[in-house]
Amino acid sequence: MKKFFLAMTMVCLFLFCQNVSAETFFSEISGDKLLVTIKSDSGSKEVRTVPIVEFEGKKYIGIRKMSEACGADSLEWDGATKTISVSIAGRSILLTSDSPSVYINGTRHEFENNVIIVDGTSYAPVEARWIFTDESGNTAEQAALPEKLSPDGNLGTLSIENGDASDRIRLPVPRDFVVSDFILTNPDRLVIDARGLKIEGAVPSGSTFDGIRHFTDSKGMTRIVFELNDNYKYSIHSDNGETLIDISPDGIFTSVNQIIEFTNNKIIINTGNYAGYRISRSSDPFALEVFLPIKLSASDNTLRPEGNLITGVTASIVPEGTVLLIEMAAQNAFELEKLSDAFIVGIYEPVVKNIEYHNLDDKQYIGINGISGAENFSISKSSDGRRIEARIYDPKKSITSGQIYINDKKVKNIFVSRDGEYALVGIEAVKPLNPALVSNDKTMRIYLNESDYSGKLVVISAGHGGIDPGAVAGNIHEADINLSIAFKIQTELEKMGIETYMIRTDDTFVGIEERARIANSLKADLFLSIHCNTFDDPAFDGLMTLVHSGRLDYKNPNGFTAGTIVHAKLIEYTNAMDRGVRIRDKIVVLKNTNMPAVEIEAGFLTNPAELVKLLDDSYQWKIATGAAAGIGEVLDLMSD
């Protein structure tokens, strides 16, 4: 009889189990609650709600309530480790308080925010709803929490071209490898399932989405989820064995070649909206920069212009839009023509001859070709510094009249006119500027500085000379290196409008007491001495700066303050080994000068590698530009 009842019980259990429907759980956000929908194979459906709570502006769901709503098999709390263990639908989920990490069957994933405990209740970020559900069909991303990546995370065999509120995603797999694609809402997402797609590298940024998630299952199927930042449409195309996915308001991608046209030295930009467009000049090489307040694809960023005046056009995506760089062989003239549905940038031969504006250097300047000698120039500026005029003696009329439109951060326009044998160059500035005239054998340059150093004098003392060669390395004399660096520092200071006096300009001897006396008699604002170093250990290298003892005083700079500032700039510009600012109270030019005095020890002649650097012209210019930048900062403090 017992065997009969046992057999009947097993049969009943078997029949009961055959009639029990399997359940799946779906979730979606609805206002301030989460709706968990339970569906069974029999077709029945039940909706449970889980409250969404907000702490410090971030949304969370209770872990216990969510677990219960999704039919968790168990939930355990370990107070010692502050971990919550949830067993649900064959998945082992481990969460830790104050951590963004979650382990699903031993694999680590990350939330955007930490799991938290408030008033004894554990909460997970609302995005964690996916780890509790077991959705299928159109939301396979929830089978395990995909690692969420920002645009500078790790994703990359796919490439992305940015357009005007549009993106083109290029997948390196054939079109038939994309097995499904669809849009999910609340929030808006584009989901792509593809075979044979390996995800690695850096994530390209997008115009239409805020982030990308991806997950590859054990069968090699990869799901990519684009988190759309608006209600966008998409379209999919095949392209030479690859797959293109276009995302935009209408599903159509916009590229540079759709917007830009060329014809006979003219660039046609097809748009009826001129708001936000800007055009300005750049130099080295000469170019026009046209800013378009729309993002266009720049995948084929080297465009093919027509005409002999344009050498090339490239498109670059910037955060605010697209920049077209129109490169030219000379500083050509240009005109703008606005039509109802386009505007045209026409390029023409230069109107102004032998005057060029350069602004890619850190020191903007106007170059005047074919004329030299300061006696041929006079420069004046308006009281507000926004209008500068140069009067140039040019009896051969090599400088022609006209206008150079600039529109950069410093200069609006340059106007050139004639007054008999003189050329008048007027500079209309965006901000107050201070001109500095620097000449050489062939050209003159007018540098345009924001700082005003008029009336400031720096004495430059190239160490040793004449009967005193200084340190000697083979046939190399320290005195020669010192003088070469001194000339470069003089040039850099003159570009800034700082008056200079050279203690020596050739290989002659000047005593150290005489050097200090000259600086004092000139009532200089700063004294700069240039030297090189030696040491017993040939491996020893680096740059140091010597000063008289003192304390840092930025309101009334002394030699110690000046040396500290100049030394920092020297290290920044040269990247030399930093041997520090050192006190040398017995050095005559540091203790006998009436103004702040600084001595540069530019490097060690006894170190073979550093000796090569000290003889290198480009390295000497680094020393010179660093020293000049530091001196400028010191003089700025003196002017306060």
C-alpha cells in the first residue's frame, strides 16, 4: 500500500510540474517606480512595482524589494563584509556596500554609482535592474550586466564618423553578420547584435549618443547598445564588405562632401543659416580657418579643391562644430558672398604686397619684407592700445595698399595705405596691444604684445670673454656658448618690447666689478648673467640658477624671487635636469648690483651629452625663450 501511495505521489508531482509555466521577468521605468512584468509560458502576466528613491540627486532601487519582485531564490546579508548575495534564475549576484562593482557568476561589472545603505536598507543604482531580470528576445543585454563605457572608455574596432546631429558607425563585418537591430525606449537605445565582431581599443565619441555598452556571449554573438541622447532614427547599409549604421533625426548621415563644394578657387558652403559661422586667418602655412557650427563627417578629411591659389583643404571636428582649414601658398585675399542657400568664400591673389601677418607663433607679429633699418620706421599707438600705426619709408613703393582681414584673438584687420614715399600700416586690434620693433638684415618685424614693458631695461652679461675663455672642453670655450645664448635672449626680450643692454657683444674681456658698475649706472631693472658649468663627474648634468641670499617677495621682487621665477621657466622650456636655485653670496655681479640679479648656469660642459645640447642652436633657443618668459613674469610683478 505504501508503494502505491508513493507511486501516485510521484505521478502527481510529475503532472503538476508539467503544468507549471516558466516565468520571465521584464522591467521598465515609469515615473517614480519600476514596473516588473512577470510573464509565463501559459500567457499569464503580472505586474509588480518597486519604488524608485532618490538620494543626493541619484536614483536607486531597494535590493530586497527588487529581488522579491523578480522571484529571487535567496537573499543573504553579510554584516562583516557588507555584501549582499542574491540567487536568482541560476545567477549568483554579489553586491558590496559603498562599491560600484557587482559580480555575476564570478564576472565583475561596474555600475555608474555605488551600492549604498540608508537607514539599514541596501539600495542599488536604478540601472542595476538588469541584473535581477532575465529578459529575452529584444533585450538580451540584460542576460548579464554589460560593462558601461563612456566615449573615452574601451571600445574600438568599430569606427564612428560625426556629422551634423548625426553619426555613422562602421562595423568591420559584412551586413549579413548583423542578425538583429532595433530601438528600445525609456530610455532611448539602439541595439545591434552582430556575429564575428571583436570589441577592443578606444571608444570613439558620438554626436547622437552618450555612451556605449557591449557584451559578447559564449557563442561569439556581440550586442552593442548605443545610449541615444534623443529620439533618433537609424538606417543600415552595406559598404564594401562592411556595415554602416547611420543615426540622426531622420536616419540620414551628413558628411563634409554633402555640404562643401569647390569651383575655381571658391569654396561653396551649402547652408541658409549664417548664425555662428566664423572665418579667420592663421599662418605657417598661410590658411583661412572657417568655423561651421555643425558637426560634419571628416573621415575623408583631405578635400580636393579646384584652383591654383588653394593648396589644400582639411576638415576637423571640434567640440562646437567643424573647422575647415583652407591652406594657401601666400596670404591671399578673400571675399564672402552670401546667397539664400549658401555662402561662398572666394580666394584671390594678395592685394597687399610685402607685408605678412603671422599668428601661429606664441608671439604674433607683422613681417615687412625687403626693408630693414630702424631709421626707416616709426610706430605709434592710440591711448587705448587698440590702434597701432607704423610709418615705413618705402620710396620704391614695394608695399602696396589694401586690407588684410584677420579676425583672430588679437587682431581684427590690417589696413595699408600710401603717403608719398611712405607706407602707412594700420593695425586694428581686438584688445590693447603694445608693438615692439625687431630688425635684421632683410626684414623688419612688429611684434604685438599684451604686456607693456616700455621703460624696462634688462642688462645681459655673457660670462667670461677675451683673455678669460671660461671652462674649456677641447677647442670649445664656455665664453662663446655664453655669448651665443645671450644674443638669443636679447632677441626674445626685444620681441616682448623690453629694452636690453649687452655687457659684451664679441669676444672681449670685461671685469666682473665693471659689469656690476655698468648695470648700476644704467639703473637697470634686472641683471642677467649667463654661464656654463663643469664638474669632476662627467655623468653630472643639469641646469641651475644662482642668486644672492634673500626670501621670496612677489610684491617687491629681489634677486632670490627673480631667480626662482626664471629658473622655473628654464626647466619648463628645456626639460633639463633640475639642479635648483642656489645661494651664492660671494659672486660679485649678484651682490654688487643694485637691482635683482640672476646668474644662469645653463649646463655642464663636462657632460658629453649636455655639451652637444649646449652647442645646438635649437636648444639654445629653448634656454633663451625660457629665460625671457621668466624675465617677463618678474617685470610684470615690478609693474604691479
